Amino acid sequence: MPEEWLYVAGGIFIAMLVFVIAYNLLTINMIQAQKQMALTSFKDLQTDIENVCLQEVNNYKLTKISIPTSVRVLYVTKNIKNPLFTVVENITRGDKNSERNICMQFIDEQILRCEKLTCNTTMPFMGSLPENMDIKIMVKKILGEAPVKDYELNITKTLGDEVEINIGGNIE
């Protein structure tokens, strides 16, 4: 009789161990998929900016970008070596910056991923705010959707080598 209980307890322990390992593997896979989605969106945004930059003045492109919660910030900057110390205020206020480098930083990294732009670009700081600060992210998480911040962007060529990005616009 005691041997049977030992087998049962051992079976439960092994099942729990397998469950924890599978959960960790799925979590890691989901985080990597979100990072890859963010990198693709970043590259697509850079391409859209470059395409508008090559067009005539007043031409524009309406586009969407989805930024997962793993992205700390997406912005343009001159200083590509040092990430910003704090960005939550910049994102919530809709602060803009104007430079020729577009950069993105993940929450779990200390480095910036930057790309050089042909045109001087004016762009607001974008990113996913912490869950307790963004009601849309909380609702998405409750509904079981991916916790991403969606932006609709209007990329407009304003001068010879100037591009401006504004949040908002009607995308059909």
C-alpha cells in the first residue's frame, strides 16, 4: 500500500514538472514571437518613411503599427549610443523629436536598435505603457488578445528633406 502512494506522488510530481517546463517553453516562444513582430513593424515603418521621403512635398502614407508590451520605446534621436532614462512621460504627453535616426528599445535590453533615415523625421515617442497605465492593454489582456498598442500613423513629406509623422488618420 505505501508503494502505491509513492508511485502516485511521484506521478503527480513528474506531471507538474512537465507542465512547468511546457509553460516556460510556450512563454519564451511567445516573447520571441512578439519581438520578431516588433522588429518587422520597425523595419516596415523605416521603409514607409524612406518611401515618403523620396516622394514630392505634401505626399503622405497612412499606415498602422502594432507595438507589443515588450517594446519600451520607438522614437527618433541623434544619440544612438545611449537609451533614454525615462520615456513613459514622453509617450503619455505625445512629445515629438526630430532627427535622422529611428530607434527602438526592448524592455529587457539595454541597447538601442537604430536605423539611419535619409530625411530628417519628426515623430512622436511611441511605445506600450505599463499595463496599469493603459486601459486598452488591460482590456485586451482580459479578452485574451495579444497585449499590443496599435497606432495609426500619417507619414507626410513636409519639405525637401523633412518628413513628419503624426498619430491618427483614417485607414481603410
